[in-house]
Amino acid sequence: MEKSFKLGFIATHLAMLTLAGCVQLSYQDRGQATDKLEKAAGTEQANLDKYRSPLKAAVTDRRFNTKEAMYLANEMERSGFPFLFEAGKKGVPMDADLSFMSAVESYWYSRYNMEALNTESRCGVHLVHGPYVTEKALQQGRANDNRDRGEYVRSNKGVLLQDITPLYLSRTGFPRRFEDASPLMLAFESCDPHLTRPLDKGGKFQSTENLLRDDDLRKLYGPGFPATPYGAGTKGNEDWAYRVNYRENFLSLRWDHSRMSHVVDMGAEGQVLMKLALWAEFFLSGNHHDGKYLGITPEDGFRGAMLNLSAVSKMLIMKAAMVYDGKSLGGIDPRTAKPGAYYFPHRIGVRMRMAGDLPPRPEEFSVVDGSSQLFDQASLLWGLSEFYRFADPSVKNNWNKVFGSDTPYDGSIMEQKYIVLAEGLSNLVLATLEAKHQAGNGVLVSEWTPEQGRGASSRTADLGMAMVALANYVEKVHTDPALVEQARRMLRAQAEFLSNALQADGSAGSAYNAGNRAAGAATLLDQGFAIRGLMAAYRALGDERFKSAAKSALDFMNASLWDEKTGLYRSELGAATSVYTPLNLGAAIGALREMLLETPSTQLVERYKRFWVQAIDASGIQQSEFEETGETMLDRKDGDNDGIPRIEYGDGKHGIAPVFASRVEISTP
């Protein structure tokens, strides 16, 4: 009987472990919860009514434009905690409202967009098919090959779920992975963010996984569990109390596969890479439980590890399959390639194939648009140079614990060598700028094509983005002093050109031709990017002329584009209907933030706050939100009355993801 009991216990225990299996349960295994929650703990909405005035606004394009949305999300990330930290040092007049806009709204709107795209939507190519996981599978296969029959081959899926994910869980102290998450290697250029099924608002999964979680946590953290609560959650979100189901299982957050453009925009890839690097830096900037585990919190650590994996996978596939010489697409070693001979084309098509129970697999890449666009190259340089900073071992910070020379045996979770990849690709892009975009006067033109060669026009927005990226390279990449000096010269040339090209009233043209003649009326997009780029040049080079030119451009923006009645900048001079996109809104937010940090004043702070509330909260461009930004009541469309609905009550049958719309039209009479 004793033997029978022991065998029964062992069988039951093994069955439980198999079911738990590092949370490899499917949604169907667990079933949908029957208990519906009424409220999820979160952040109460601040009263910002004093900044509001009536708006006549309409969202005219709800599709998710990856390049533009990720650019705005990047500027919002910079406007969150990084802004608050620097504002405190520079004497920016602070109050509770500005703190809420930065620490809550800016932080979470940026994070909503990142998480929706990169882990929930399936709007792209899953990293399980990427070179990093493939190489790990090949290494495992070589190490474990049956010497007699040679028949053992590890699958990518097995390596990701059985090796890589458990490593990240153990290093970060996070006891589980999220179900139905779909981390991306590449993002498609645009997708429809409407949800395809009802949002799962249950709050009770009585599964083996739930029953074992507390035991897992006690094993990780000892008898002191639970730790100090943090964040939002139905039970204080201890490390790790169960939250509402859609926060644990992402199945009900998927987007519609049939409405995705299977094209990769390389400018979007640059913006996404910047997003991945910035958030990985933030999540992994500290450790928890006396430094035992990576990440500010267990969830932050795990999310940061996965973002890092996405970034490395993205850079590897770019190097291996997405480099173009004007005739054929393929892979190169950027360290040995002839400078300027290879570049990243504007748009690349992806033929996808369903592969059993795996996410769709990329079967073929093909060039859809072989031009080299300045905005694309600048976006790539921005993201690549930021990843270099993240992986830089010469800067002593907590990120040194992420990367190592003997992963995973030295405690690291990613090989240090990928800084070399980031550097090589950064230098390839820098060579592209010089060989294909730099005109005789040193100014970068917006387009190069294999058929026509270098164009003659330089769009102001492109120049602004190029200055931001070049400044990032100058400040953060340091391996080759000659290349850093080349980037510095290139940055100075753009800043001097644009400073001199501004009109006496501070207005910028939409574009400049080879003869330096401006074309097009002043727009918010151009003023914003001119200021953003000039301020980046000022910070990197210390030349007061660039700060003065940016101040002149801001004066024009305030005098000629500001509409006091609506609390908005007109999208162009005299516009009765202003068109807002993530691109011009991001440029405006970035411009105001940078000027506020360098020329702090109460007047500019008040302008920033009013514009924030009207352009972001009231316009409709942020299409929905979760409880972290006020929507704690699960049965109310807009429980916090800020004008942004809860996700399931947004547009469409089942709601819409908390991401930026592509176009909003606002009456600015």
C-alpha cells in the first residue's frame, strides 16, 4: 500500500509538473474563466480639466502605422521618467499635473504601443524563426548528436520554450511566462489593431499553474514571500499575484491576420529597434531582492530579457537577409563589406507560410522598393547606436550583468559579442549616408535610387531625424574615433545648413533643393523636427548657434501655429482643419520637451501641459487604454472621463488595441 501510495504521489506530481512545464499550457488547456471582475487596481486619473477646451476631432485612419507610431512612442518614452529625472536637475518648474503626464500617461501610452505591437498583436514575424534561436538549436543539435545515427535535431520551438525562456525566468525571478505572447523579430509596416474576439476579463484560472505559483515563489524568494507590492493588480500584484486574465493571457489581444500588410518598412524597423533598446535599458536598469535577480521587478526583468532577444534577432536577420546592393537582397559581414556598396532598402516584402503549430514562417524576402530613404537610414542609426550603448561593457552599469562572454554560465543572458553586430550595422548605415545621401555641400538628401542615384531635395523632417540619429552615434558609439569624427562632421553640416536656412521669423520650409531654396509652407512636422534636430546637435556639439536657431523656430511655432482656442498647434500655417499623425505629434512633443529642458520657464511648462492634454488625451489619437492610466472599472467605457475609452469599448465589435491612430482631423478655425 505504501508503495502504491508513493507511486501514485510521484505520478500525480509528475503530471502536475508536466502541466505546469514552465507554463507551456495552451489557452484551450486552461479554459476561459467564468468569474468576471468588476474592477482592476490601477492608477486613478488626475483631474486635468483645467487644460481642456472643446475639440471637434475625428479619427480618420485607425490603422497602426508602425514607423510613425513607434516614433511617437519613442518620443513619449523620452518624455516619461528620463524627462522627469533631467527636469529635476535643470530646474524645470514641476507640479503634480506635469508629473502625472510624464510618469503615468507618457510612460504607459509609450509602453502600451510597444507591448501591443511586439508581444500581443502578431503583426510581424515571430522571433522563433530568427537566426538567434536557429543558431541555438543548431548548437544544441551538434552537442547532442547521436554519434551512431546522427538523428537528433533540436527544433527552434523547443529551444525557445525549453532553454531560452526558462533561462530568462530563472535569471529574473519571474515565475512564469505570459501565455499566447508572440514576440516579434520583424514588424509589418501596418496592421489593423481592432481586436478579433471578446476581451477576456475573467479573474480566476484554477489551473495547476495557479496552484503551484505560490510554491514557486516561496522557493525563489524564501519565507519572506510576498515581497512589497508594486504596480497594478487585483491583489496588489505581489511577485506574482494573479491579475485580470488579459494581463496573463494575450489570446484576446490578438489583431486580425487578414488585415496585415506583409511588408517590412526599414524605417519602422529602426524605430522599433530604438523602442526595444530604450525599454530593455529601463527594465534592466536595476536588480531586485538584494541584487539576486535581473530587473527592477521580476516582470520588468523578464520583459527586458525578451525585448533584448527581439532586438538581437532583428539585427541578425537584417545582417543575414536584408542587405541590398541595388540588384540582389542577401547577407554580408558589415565589418568587411565595401563601405557604401550595400544598404537597407526602403520596403521589403515577406512571403509567409503556415507551419503546423508554429506562427507563420517567413519563406522569402523580396525588394518592394529599392530606394534608400534618409528617414529610414536615420531611424536605423538611431536604434543601432542605442543598442550599442545598452551593450557597451566600458560603461559600468547594471546592463553589464545582462551581457557576458560565457553566457549563460557567467550569469548573463545574452552574449556580449552582439555589440559588435550593432556597431558594424551602425557603421554600414553611416557609410550609406555618406555614399548615397551626402551632396557636395555636405547636406544629406532625402532619397537615393538605384536607377536615378542621389536626389536633389532634402526634406526638413528627414534632416531633423538624421541629426537626432547622428547625435546619438556621436554620444554613444566610440570604438572607431575616425568614424565618430565623420559622424560629428556630418551632424555639424546638417545643423549649420538648417540654422542658416531658417527664415528670419524662424520658419522652416518643408524641403530644400540643391540650391538651398525652400519649398512648401511652414508645418508643425517641419518646425518640430527642425527644433528636435537642432537641439540634438546642440547637446552633442555644444554649439550655442544651434540652440539659438531652435529657439527661433519655436518662437515661430508659438506665434504662427498656436491656436489658443483649441490649445493646439495648427498642422500647417492657417489650417482650418489640422491633420495630426503620430509623426508630427511626436516631433512637436520632442521639440517642446527638449526646449523645456534647456530653456525652462513656467510659460513653456503651461503650454506643454495644455498641448499634451488636447493633442493626446482629447484628440482620439490614443485609441484606448487600460487600468494603468485610469480605466479601473471594467464595465465602463470611459470610467475616468479622460476621453480615452477602455480597450474593449473602443472602436469595433470587440474594441481596439491601446495604440496610436494613423490620422486625426481636428477643427482649428
